[in-house]
Amino acid sequence: MLEARLQTGALLKKVLEAIKELISDANFDCSDNGIALQAMDNSHVALVALLLRHDGFEPYRCDRSLALGVNLTSLSKVLRCAGNEDIITLKADDTADVLSLTFENTDNDRISEYELKLMDIDSEHLGIPDTSYDAVVQMSSAEFLRICRDLQVLSDSVQIDVTKEGVKFAAKGELGSGAVTLKQSGNVDKEEEATLIELQQNVSLNFSLKYLVNFTKATPLSSRVSLSMSSEVPLLVEYKMEAGYIRYYLAPKIGEDN
Amino acid sequence: MSLRQSRLTFGPKSALVASNVKSDKGTAGNTKDSDEQATSSNSTAEATIETKIENVKDVAMDEDVDRALKRQVKVYMLTYSAFQRTVTENFKTKKRSRRVIASDDEEDTEEMTVEVVKVKEQSSTLEHKAEDLTATTKRLKLDAASPKKPSAQSIVVKELMIVAKEAELEGDTKESTDEVAIAEAEDRAEEIEQEKEAVEIKQVAAKWADMFSKSSNEEIASWKKGEPVPYAALCQTFEQIEDTTKRLQILDFLVKFLISVIKLSPESLLTVIYLSINKLCPEYEGLELGIGESLLMKAIAESTGREMKKIKADYAEIGDLGMIAMNSRSNQPTMFKPKALTIPHVFKTLKDIAALSGNSSQKQKVDKIKLLLVSCRNKEAKYLMRSLEGKLRIGLAERTVVVALAQAIVLSRPNIKKLSKEKLVAELEEAASVVKSVYSELPCYDLIVPALLEGDIEGLKKACKLTPGIPLKPMLAHPTKALTDILDRFENVAFTCEYKYDGERAQIHKMADGSMKIYSRNSEDMSNKYPDVMDRLDKFTKTETKSFVLDCEAVAWDREQKCILPFQVLSTRKRKDVKEEDIKVQVFIFAFDLLYFNGESLLREPLSRRRELLFSHFNEVEGEFAFAKNMNSTQIEDIQTFLDQSVADNCEGLMVKTLDGNEATYEPSKRSRNWLKVKKDYLSGVGDSIDLVVIGAYAGRGKRTGVYGGYLLACYDPEREEYQSICKIGTGFSEQNLEDHYKELKEHVVPEPKSYYILGEGNKPDVWFAPVKVWEIKCADLSVSPVYKAAVGIVDSTKGISLRFPRFIRIRDDKAPENATSSEQIAEMYSDQKLNTVKNDAGLGVDMDFDY
């Protein structure tokens, strides 16, 4: 039995927007710790790990661990029926063949109820090892979104170089080339926009811009984003929320393709 | 610089790097290995040739010259095939290493070149040896010419001539060859070809019997009992098959694999068979994948993160999406390996893909393909892509699969090891022939495979019989060139002549429940094309006729003039969703054979009885249904008159069939000599018309500006799944034709020739086409050509056959490119023609009186 009441329904809507492009079906793993989701995209190039901690809900109840197999496109369609101000309650039985969603609007006393059919999704839980990264860049999520979109005009991949001085995003394509450099800044006035770099070692990696742009769909969830990198290891892009996080992992592009 | 997308991995850094390096080394090592292998096989082949020569010399001392000769010839044949094999291997190696050089810009290159040079040297030494061999062969031939026991001698001559022919093909024909003898040899070559298959089956049977009686059966399977068969196991078998060209070995590999499947996961057997023949269901259900190259390239691009551009460039160079898919993947280290593919999963996905239609189905198809591709390991991607393309191109013919199935069923019996060797051989042969004959009656693995698993060979015979509602492959006729040929063929045999109507073959089925179907020559369901006929069918049958299968020809009919219209008129009928009120072209059905009647299969009955039943249980209906006109006289004058009459009645000519006895049964899917066709225009030039695939065109000039001026045609080699260029064509087209062809064909233009087009140096047209159109072509005669590649390797090892003075007759919309005239048929026509000329020159037979 799961019952989870979310005061700001808009959060769930944003979360869905942030993952549904990448993944079509996934299991929501519910436990007393909260609701988690982990899935790879079709090509096994990217992985999404989502956690909505129990303390983000009020109340939250989950007696036994449950896996709710959901078609994310369908869920996001249903969530479109919820207003931004609505309180959303998720409910599911232990048998878990449907997920019930209740949208309450306190202003005009409107209550809507939906049920979404669940499916069996065969997925194995992948153990993601704890990694200490060579470079961790913390920056404004809006800035990251802009850089990815701008560079996508030029190429489908971006080279990210991190040094003491700053982080450089560079793309080279048939049109020409472009680069954006953000300097390490202790901009205390605008904490939101500061770029902070923790560096053990310089890194230089290539990533598919298509995927990065896809990740930036999570921008509305957090004003900050952190990029953690080590060479030959997947990039971790993390958006922290008040009670939880959404993490994207992306395998770097390797080798030359002649 | 461009980059390749790696798959998501959370390994320790070093692991990732190391595996990368390793895989690089691995590939380099492999190529080297194969080179070494080729080199060593060269030297072994050389050694064998030498020992064989020694042997021959020893044997020559033997007093029994006949036997010695026979053995010698055999030894030579062996040596020759060994030599040829090595040469092919050399060639392959060369090609391979060339590719490596092209794709690999590292230091290895030099090493490779050295290897290549070595290989070349070796092959030239081998060529010298071959010359020696040729010389010896000739000496032997002279020996053989001296009189010996007649029967033995003929065999020797036969075998010798094959060697001689091969020798001739080596381009060493300076010494005068005994032409009559060669002709004789060629005459028999056809018989030999036919026997070859039977012999091969026998050989394999014997080999298996040997293995089973001697040793314990080794389990080669890589999975556990009851588990679904891994796709990798099938791909491994495919790979083994692709690596050899010997039919025996191919059969051997497949049988081994099938035995494992039967023993461990019998429920997967049917799917394995379907994947091996690259089909999804029986042909008449018509479910096809319908995936274009561009869609596949998109799937590869999306799943590997490579640029489409690169993949297209690769495709232009390599021409095999399978290889591209495999190479795009092969140096991608992974840690989160997706689950291994299983055969049921792959097959189900393929079927799902085929069933997708409508809105956004393309995207869904790509998604499904991507999911499969991501899970592919090693060689799997290669064969998966080829399956999706609809061309496995591993040289696995369907008839081999049928034989392998039969043998695997026998060999997986629990008590099989107790049988004596002789008995086992007999059993295996019997099984192969039973399954083959059942399949020709009931071409539906959905029924055959479960029946085999359930009731073995015996059960199959009982459970699977000709069934109305399931089309069988029609029996086909052999072309003849002269009426005298008929008399030669049917000497002392009762035969009959029938009109050969110029229409479309139609197989009419009526099931016991009263429902009816009409199938085409290719087992397509044509019931929708002929709603008018379907409606009238009941009028044609007498009341006692409950179920039947009729073999007919559907012909366009002019109701006013009461005459047959040419095929071209029939082909203007709509093919799908025909409404009865819209029909303009009326159809007349001429029934000529009854294959099944009221619950009883008549395939094994002689034609006389089948015809009797046909005549007595069906009604002729004026203007709608009739029996094919026939005549039973055996006088050549009567046949001539009958032929003239048939032509006057707008027919193509005559069919001549055996009437009684064992040879008068219906042989599904066979081009049998028990049925001969005599076409009106056979009697001059080359006998039959030829159906060829259009693969390219030349820009038109002068009067033909704006349309294609000429075309490049190809025949089809089903064995190798290749199209081989055969001739250019520019005559026989009306202006309307040219315009129509231009409009239709420009839709099918492709930028590069397909990798499975086999082309000579000089045949580079201005545009290439995908193989879609089949044309009927006539020509003056066939000749060996260094430029064209049709039937290359059959008549000559490097030269192909070409057509002289080809002219266009009509479009064959009823034939798929794969049904075009095969290389084998071309080769046969060529040798038939040569035979005739030789005969004529020698003044033997052929009356040239009726030259049209």
C-alpha cells in the first residue's frame, strides 16, 4: 500500500517532463525511504536516477516495497490534467495493477481522480559505484541549458575541458566552431550564478549534445546543476531538489571514427 | 575529428581502457591469424597435390588400367578442387587484408602487404602445379581413348571430360580437344548435377552414421536444457556456414545445431527454421518485414551515436549493413550488458516489426530495432541486420534447411546409436526425401515442424498431406527447341499435348467447409484479384465435388469475339481490392490438372487418372471455364498441326506431358522433364524467353533523350543470393515502353550498385536500380563473355555468359526478382545450345524443316 501526498503538484509534472524524453517505460520503486526510479535509455548510453525522498511528501506511507511499472508518456498525459497549484496524491495497492492519482484544488474545491494502468517491466537494478570525480563543476542550471542549446547549432558533440581557471565547452562542426568558457568565480553577490570548480586533475571529455540537451529538461527543478567528470567514466549531471535529486549519467564519446 | 559514442559504463578506468586496447589488438591479431591460416592451407594444399601426383604415378603402374584410370581421374578431380579452393581462399585473404589495409592506417599495414605478397607468390606456384596437372590429364585422356570395357570407359570419359573441361577453363586449350567427347561430357553434366544433390545427402548421411556408430555424441550446445535458444548460438552456426562454400559442410553445421535445438529446446525449433530461411511465416500469409536500408541505417546511427553521414559512407564502401552494424559496435566496452538475445525474443520482435503499420510505425520500427541492436554481441548485429534486410547472404539454400531438418530429427532419436551404420544411412536418406516431398506438398513449417517433433518422420507422413487452403508450388515444364526433341524424350512413353495458354497460373482451392481461395504461381493469395471467378466457382463443379485443388491458367477473354486476349491485357487488371462491377477484363479459366479431390491427394496418381477425375467432376461453362484443349496423338505431323492450331487460337504453344506410369505424377515445385513446353517462337533462336532483372540504365541520346536509352540486366543466383550482370539491352522497346520504364524505374534509382550485384569491368551504367523489375527477354543465342558475369563459375571460372541480340518482350509483374531466370538455368541453356550445335555439325538428328 502506497499513499503519497505532494503539496506542490507542479514538482511531479516537472519531474516527468525531465525524464519522459529519455525513457519510455520505467518502474517507480516505492519504499519507506521514498520513490525512486532508475532506467537506461534505449541505446544504453544514458541512465537516469531519480529520488523523491519521503520527507518531500506529507503524508507519506509505504508499508511494503512496491515496483510500479509505468508508461511515462501516459503518466505525463494524465499529469497534464493537473493544475500547477494542485495537491497530488498517489495511491497504489500492494497488488499494484493501477496507480490512482488525485488532484485537489483547494481554491475552487475541485477534485479530480485518475487511474493509470500499470505494466510489468522487466528491469534489473544497476549498481552505480560511488566514484570520486576528478572534477566537479557547480553552475547555474539556466547557463548550462543555454550553452548546450547554443553549441548544438554547431555540432552534435561537445568537448568539456575543466582546468583550475574555469570550464570550457567547445564544439566544432561543418559550419564552424564555437566555445563558451566560464571562469571560476566567487561571485558572492549572485550565489545562484556562481561557477564553482573542485578539481583534482584537469579533465577533457566529449559528450553527445543531444543527450545533454535532453538532460536540461530538468532545469525547472533546480537553479543549480553540478557536472562531475573523470576521464573514461560517465559524466554525472545532477539537479538537486529540496527532497531528492535527479541524476543523469552519460557515457563519454570515445575514439575516433574515420 | 569526429567521435564515437561509448555505451554507459561504470567500470574502473583501467578496465575500460584496457578492454579497448585489447579489442584493437584482437582484431589485428585475427586478420593476421587468418592470413597465416590461408598461407598454411596453401602449403597443405600444395603438399596434397604433390602426394596425389605421386599416388597417381604409382597407380598408373597398376595392371588394371581401367580402374587405375578411374582412380586417377578421381584423384585429379580432388586435387583440382583443392587447388581451386586454395585459390579462392587466397583471393579471400587478399581481399580481406586489402580491406584491413584500407581501414587500418597503423604500422600493421606493411606487415600485411608482405603477407599479401607471400600469398600471391604461393598462388602462382600453385598455378604452375595446376599446369602440370593439366598436361598429365591430357595424357591420361589419350590413354582413355583406347578401347576398354565399354561401360567402364564411358564413366572414365565422363569424369575425364569434367577434368578436361576444367582444364579448358584454365585457359589452356591449345591442344586439340575431342569435341564430341566434350559434348558427351556436357550432356551428362546435367544428370550429374541432378545426382549430385542426392549423392551429397548420401555422403552426409554416411558421415553421420559413421560418427554415431563410432563415438559418443558430443554436446556442442552452449545453453541448458529447457532454456530458450540463445541468438548467439544461431549466429555462430550462420557464421560457420558463411565461412564455407561446401554444401556438405553447411549441411553438417546446420544439422549439428538443429540436433541441439531438438534435444534441449524443441519449442524453439520452428523459430530456428524460420530464422534460417529468413521468413516470418508461410509465404502465402505474406507477412514481410518491409524495412528499407535508410531505416536500418537510422537505427544503427541512433543506437551507436555515429553520424548518419559516416554510416552512409561506410555503406557505400562496404555495402553490407550487417558488417557496418557489427563494426560500429565492436569496440564499445560495456559493463551494464543488456541481457543476451534469445531466439524467441528476436523472432517475436521481427514479427512485431512486420506487423507494425500506420502512423509513426517507422519510428516504432526503428525503436524496436535499436533495442535489439543494443543487446547484440559479437557477430549478432551482423546477422540481425541481414535478417532485417531480408537477405542473409550466407549461402544457405532453403532445400538445405529442409534436408538438415530431416536428418536432425532422425539423429536426435534416443536410441539412434544402436542402429547399424547401413541402416542409419538408409534412414537418413529416407527421412530427407520424405520431408522434402512433404514440404513440396505442404509448404508450411508451422505444420511440418510440430508434426516432426511429435511423430518423427512416420508421423509427418501421416499428419501432413496436401491440404486445400495451403498452396503448393506448381510443377514447371522444361523448354524444348524442336518437336523432334519431344519424340526423343518421350520415346516409348505415352504422352499427351495440351494448349499452353498465355495467362497467369492459378491454383484454385476449395476446402471441405466450402470456402475457396485462388493462389498465384508464387503462392500469393489472389482471391481478391479475382472476385468474379470466386463467385462463379460453384458453377464449375458438379454436386458431388466437395473439396479440390485445381491447377489452372487464367486468361484474358474477349466475350464478344470469343477469343483469348494476350497476357498484356490480363496484366492490366487491378491487383488488389477489385470490385466486381469495375471489372473490364474478363477472365477465362482453363483447368489442366486436378491435384486433390474430395479428401484425397492425387499427386501420386498418373496424369491420365487425374485428368479423368477432372473431366468427370467439373463442368465446362461457356466463356468462363474449360479444360485445357488436349490431343493424344504421337505422330509428329499431328503435333505440328496441333501446335499451329494452338498458335492460331492465340496460345503460346504446347505443353507435352507424360500420361501414364511413375513418371506421370505431379511433381510440385520441380521443373520436370516429364513436362515439356514448346513455344511458337522456340523453334528459332534460343528456346525459351528469359526473365531478367533490371539493375541499371544508360542515359538516352538522340531520339531517346529524356528517357533511358538502354538497360543493364542481370540474372539471379539463388544459391549465392546475387544478381549477375548478363547483357545490355536497347531493342524491343516501343516509345511508350521507354517512357513507362523511365517513369517506373527512376523511383528505384540507387546511388551505388548493391553489394550483391556481380558485375564485369565494362558494365557500368549511368544509373543503378534496386532489384525490383523483371523483364521477359528473348535473344538469338548465348555466348561466353569476359565482360558479363552470369553463371560465372559454372561454365567458366572467370567468364560469364551473355546474351546476343537481346530484345525486350514484356514486363513480368508476376515474378519477383528472386524468381528471375537463375544462373543455373542460364548455364543449362548455354550448354543445351552448344550440344545442339555440335549435334548439327555432326549431322546427327535435328530436322531443320520447320524453321519459323
